Amino acid sequence: MAFLQDTLGPKGVLTEKNDTARYCIDWAGTTGATPLAVARPANTEEVAAVVRYCHQAQIPIVPQGGGSGLVAGALPDAQKAELVLSLERMQRIRHLDPLNFSVSVDAGCVLQTLKDAVEAEDFTFPLALGAQGSCQIGGNIATNAGGLNVLRYGMMRALVLGIEVVLPDGRILNDMKALHKNNTGYDLKQWFIGAEGTLGIVTGAVLKLSPKPTSTRTAMMACSDVTAAMRLYAQARRSCCDLLSAFELIPRRCIELAIEASPELSDPLDTPYPVYVLMELSASGPVSLDSMIEGLFEAGLTDGLLLDGVLASSDTQANQLWMIREAMLEGQQLHGLHLRTDIGLPISALSDFHQQASAMVHAHSPESEVIAYGHVGDGNLHFNILPPPQLNEDEKAAVLHNLEMRLFALVPQFNGSISAEHGIGRLKQAPFLETLDETERQLMQQLKLLLDPDELMCPGRILPRQSQRSSDSVF
Amino acid sequence: MAFLQDTLGPKGVLTEKNDTARYCIDWAGTTGATPLAVARPANTEEVAAVVRYCHQAQIPIVPQGGGSGLVAGALPDAQKAELVLSLERMQRIRHLDPLNFSVSVDAGCVLQTLKDAVEAEDFTFPLALGAQGSCQIGGNIATNAGGLNVLRYGMMRALVLGIEVVLPDGRILNDMKALHKNNTGYDLKQWFIGAEGTLGIVTGAVLKLSPKPTSTRTAMMACSDVTAAMRLYAQARRSCCDLLSAFELIPRRCIELAIEASPELSDPLDTPYPVYVLMELSASGPVSLDSMIEGLFEAGLTDGLLLDGVLASSDTQANQLWMIREAMLEGQQLHGLHLRTDIGLPISALSDFHQQASAMVHAHSPESEVIAYGHVGDGNLHFNILPPPQLNEDEKAAVLHNLEMRLFALVPQFNGSISAEHGIGRLKQAPFLETLDETERQLMQQLKLLLDPDELMCPGRILPRQSQRSSDSVF
């Protein structure tokens, strides 16, 4: 590690277990193995120097952003000791170009920091997710992050104009173009977006900005069931034009979990209802969002899709509605071990999937409890499960594993995906491989080996190590 | 060719020169070599059978959509006789899923046909370009088509949810998922979008739909120069929220060209102005586009960005404004040989580029005439040049070639791209290769060889044949 210390200086390398421990646990509480060390380069050239060194010395690397992953992709692995490469010292906002509606940043910039910085200049960077106070832009790109505003602004892929990547052999791919349109050859940046760091380390990016909304309206609406909520979505998508920025499904149980976690929160409506929708509209010009959302209320009540609802009359009230959305996650955590999923579905199949998956859980573990919420405007359902509370931890884990396998087995029947946004990492690898046909599997493996023939960059994430599958007929 | 006849039937193969001639000329009037034959498979399995056969027999293939390319990418090449594979018999709209806002189609479906079909169901497929009456969805995907509505809806890449591709060895990659969110492994479909057919033949796709706008407003505005027009864009982008669907720069000369080509058209404003902007807003809900656009008029006149303007008061008047946009292209054609480009620029650099490029043309060929218009809301400038009219064809070609090289040499100084939307094909290959650094060039070449080691799929498009560069140190 002398090379690293020489190259990165004393602040740039951590080797003591006390110092490296915090790089070995993620947002979900999963822990990783002890890394060789943690490298903290300060700029792209230092990243490249570290990677070149590791490439030569055949040391595996796992790049790490804000540590908010949920699939153990960025945690050091035990199979062969890995160097954690943290981007946390690369936080610079390089350049905001107001007329181009773009900003270039270092990959280690925290999402919230970027959001605040562009907001101060009357722009919005629309990516919004629970972890935005800690997750980093590089991680958002590597995981093609989703979140709350995808239905209007797209996933991270849609927000990236340019990219800078250190390849597994230490070469720098510089594609930091701030172009909204560019059709010159293969679009290399697409390879790295969503590749979870397995093809290289994202060190910088040019991102697309939107005008900061000058008005926002938030409403909580109540429906009789998921089917009604999804029909309401179709109506909202039309009657709110392209100004619908969030459409979150929240079952009754989540309201209770939220209040359990944050007792200062109150029930949003006087009567409890089976299913709620938390909806947000935003606009930056002279648009009457009030008349838009009131029209939706009226039509929904007339059609019987809506049972009740409240339109936030102030920012404070809107924040309170959004706090329910946040607190319900803490409420889930209070119940200990539970299954978290992020199923992706055709929007039209979401309600049927919800019904069948719930029936499956009820049939196989009647005392387990389904907590299914999510960004249903883009077909993303967090179909989570609380195990029977009286079981011990091992029993709970066994029940949840069994239900997860059954749940994933249902997904292809609805032409869905086992991960809409969290990705594969290591935790979802087995069910992911089940979903691939041989052609897909070969193409993915071939791209990996093209860029990283020694399998030193995030080895074993997304795809198993080649060395583990030497008996495979394909290779 | 007996195999082809057996497999595809008599309608499936054309071999007579009379029959194949129409596959050998494109939208720009460029002609290709005589192909071995034209295969016209009727479904994906037939495409795969043809490709497998050619793979075995080492016959190069060039897939062809509507023939509206501008860079000779889909024309048969002379170096080694090629089989043209036309998708024109695969026109089926497979399935429209209204609640999922998606539609699946065969690749040979003509864009206009798809637009009409979804419009009848109250949706819009927003891709809009001059060639929409003939271009096909497969070609739109292969070229990552752009056009008029990119600033609101993105390029073709942003509209593709799923894809079906026949790989160069005849295997079928089936990724026809209708998912708005999906983060499971490398996103293979991204490889093929914009690859101009060099990595495989797109045979089907699932596309994203938007609600059909219920109101649209079109305006023609006049500005003193390009700088003012670009400042007006920044204002429009904010004050029209995300409802701005087109923002086209049109110089005075283009109005004259349009009237020359279509004398029934009249000047949109009473007085001539140096620069015009053709703007469109559309919405599907209760939005007052009138107050939005009137506000923009008022602000623009107050700030001095706007000199004059007209808001279309009827669909007929709106169509007339758009007819100017179409007719000006015919007007250019009437002047014979001219340089067409599609430069991509940071929006913030467009005005300066326009100025410097115009000065360059004036300095090197004072009698040439600059015709620069385009989708400037996404930084796409069609910086075209009419050569001095008194020259003969060879002289014109020489002047234009010289100016094109000088123009392309300016592009990197503005961090731009030599092709925002038309792509590389064969015609732009030389200047394209100039823009690549060695890492980019290697990665692109490696992906090509990964998928098509025998170089049978669109050989020599985008990248030169490997065999031509055997002295290259990289390979």
C-alpha cells in the first residue's frame, strides 16, 4: 500500500480497522468483509493512478459512493480482499451552464448538495430519493437511480448528458459533452449507466437540469383498492398533462407504520381508507395547478375512483404529507427483519400482480404481512413483507427467503422485472440469473470481459465471476 | 439465393435490377451499388433465417428501413456485394397497452402509420421529423432519430422501452419488455439504439406513448439575431414549463426559400426580420396555453428580445406556419448541390458558433450563402451552405467540401458534435474518426468485433472495416 500512500497522501488512504469500518456497512444494514484499505482519491487522475496500480498488482477494487445501496454491490467482498475506492473527496460542482440547462460535477458530489446548489440558481435537478442526503452522483449513475420523480423526468439515465469513467485498466474515458443531441457512433456512456461499477468507475458527469418549479401542489387521495388507484393514475396522467411529478401508492398499513414511527404525524384524512395516493404536481410557468388538481378530484369522485382526499393548502401541510411517505419506511424498520423488493411491472399489470402476490403470501404464510407501496406511476411496486412477529430471526429469514423466491417466480408471468431500481449487486444475483436467457447472459458476460478481462472491478457483482463458472459450456 | 427464395417465398426476394433499383437511392439522392438481392422477410424468424444463412455463407448484409437516411448508411456498398434486407413487409402494430402508455410494433412500421394509429386511441407518439411519412420505426431506433419534439420528449432512445434484435450471427435478442423502470444488469438495448444497424437488425420494439395533446398553440416570432432567439428560448423554457414542444430557428433567407418553393405561402409577418422562431406549445389538460404564450410575447417585447410575432388563431394558420418549415427544405433543394449538416452544440454555445462559422464561410467563400436553421431548443443547428451559383458542379463540390472540413474543425472548439441526429453512416466517417480519441475508438471497435467478428453487418458504416486498418497498432 506504499504506492497508494505516496500517490494519495495521508488523507487519501485508510488502513486502520476503526477508520475503514464505516465503509463496510450499507443502508440496509448489510455488512461487508474487511477491505485491504480504503483509497480516497481527490481527483480523476488519482483515481486512474490507483486503478492502474491495482490492475498491475491484480488487486480487486470496489468503488463506493454514499453507501446507500441495498443489494451489497458496493460492500467489500470476502472472496478475495478488495480495495474500497471511495469517491467522497471528489465533491466539486464543476460548472453550471444556465443557458444549456446543464451542470457538470464530480462523481462524489452528494445528490442533496447538487440539488441545493442548482436550486439556488433557479434550476432543479429532479432525481429524488430517500437517500438523497448521502448518496452520490456517481452512485446514482452506476445504479441508474430512480425514485419519486421518474414518471416525469425519467431515471438517472435520462438525466446524463456526459460522463467521465476510469476504465478497469486505468485509462480515462472522457465523454464530458454537454450536448442534448449527439449521434456520433456508439453511445459509450450508456454502457456504464446502471452497470453498478462493474465496468469502470464513474468520476464525473454532465447532467441535465430543468427549470425550478415556481408552484407545486401536493394531495393525498383515498381509493377503495389498488385497481381504482391505477385507474386514477391513467386519468391524472392525462388531465395533469406532463406536470404530474409524483404518484405514490400508499396502503393503509403504511399510514399506521408512519404514525408508529413518528407519533407527531396525524392521519391525513378523518376516516381510514384501504389505499391512498400521494400525488404531486409542479410547474414553472403560469399554470393553475389548483384548477388542474381540483378537476381531477371532481372527476375521480364522480367516477367513483376516489373516495376522499385532501389538497395541501400550504408548504407545511405538503411537507407533512411527504413526511408520512418517509416515516412509513422508518416504521417498517422498527419491525425488524423484513423483505424489501422493488418489482418493476407494466403499469397495466400492477394491480393484478398485487392481488396475486398478496394471495400467494396469504396462502404460504398467513401470518406474514404485505406492505406494498411504491412509485406506481412508473410501474414500480415495493412489495415488502413483514414476517410473523413471533418467529425467531432464523425462522423469519427462512420464511422471507421462501416468499421472495415465490414472489420472483410470479414476476415473469406479468412480464415484470425483479428490480425496477435497486439493481442486482450480490444479493439479487441468483434470481437475476434465472431471468436471463442464454443470449442475454452471453452478451453481458462478454461486455464485462471485454472491459475487465482480469475481473478486478467489482468482481462477482451483477454477474458471477467467470472463474466460478469455468464448467459453463458457453465460455 | 435459392435458400432465400425457399425461405422467404417469391414475394420475399427481389433480384431483378428493375425491382432492386429503388433500394439503391436515399432521401439525399445518394446512390448505392447494385446489391446481391433484396430480401424482404415477413417476420422476425425469417429475418433470423436470412441472417444465419448469410453468416454461414459470409455474405454482408445491409438492413434498410424507409430509405430516408442522409449519410449513405443503408445503401448497398460496392466493396463487396451486399444483401439488402428490407423490413418493409414487417409493418404490424403488435399491441397497444393504454394503461401502460406503451405500444409494441414491428420494426418496419412506418412512423406516420404508428402516429396515426395511436392518435386514434387518444395517445401521441411524439417523434416528429420530415421523413415521417416514409421512415420506419426500426430505422428510427437504429439512427436514434431526433427531429422537432426532442426538447420535450427526448430522442428515440428516450422513447424505447423494449427491443427485439437479430444479432449478426442470427440469434434473436428478445428484450421486448414494456417496463418504464428496469434495473437488471447491463441495459443491452442501449447498444443497438443509434448503432445504425452495425451491431444487428432491430426487428421490433416497445415504445413509450404520451397522452394526445388536447390543445396546441403555434407562434412565429421575430428576433433581431440568433443571440436574441437563444435568450428567448431560455425564457420560453421557464415560462412555458415543460409544455414547450418545438422551438425552431428560421433565418429570413429560409422564409424566402419557402415562398420560392411554395408560392402560395405568404410572409408570416408584415415586415421582414433577420431571424424567426417557430414555436409550439401543447397540453393535454386544463392549461391555458394562450395566457402562457401571451405572457411570453409580452415579456419578450418588453425585454427587447422580440421584435414582432404572430400567434396562429386556427389550426389552418398553424399548419401554414409549419408549411414554411417544410417548404424551406424544398426551396434549398431547388438550388441544387448544397452542404447539409446537423451540428450539435451546447445550447449556450450555439449563437457564438453561428457567428464564427458564418464568418469563416464569408472569409473563405464570400459568394457562398449560409442557411442555418434548426431545433435550437436542443442545440441542433442545421448549418447548411449554398455554394456560389455560377460555379459548375465539380467546383461547387470542391468549395463545399473545403467549407465542410473547416466547419467541422470549428465544432470541437465549441465542445460540439458533427452530428446531432443524422448519424455517421459512410459519408461522415472521416470527420467522425477525427473526433474520437484512441480509447473511444478502441471501445467502439471492440464492441463491433464482439458482436460481428466477421464484419458482415453493415460493414464499413460508422467504423472502417477492420481489414482496412490492419496496420493500425491497436488491433
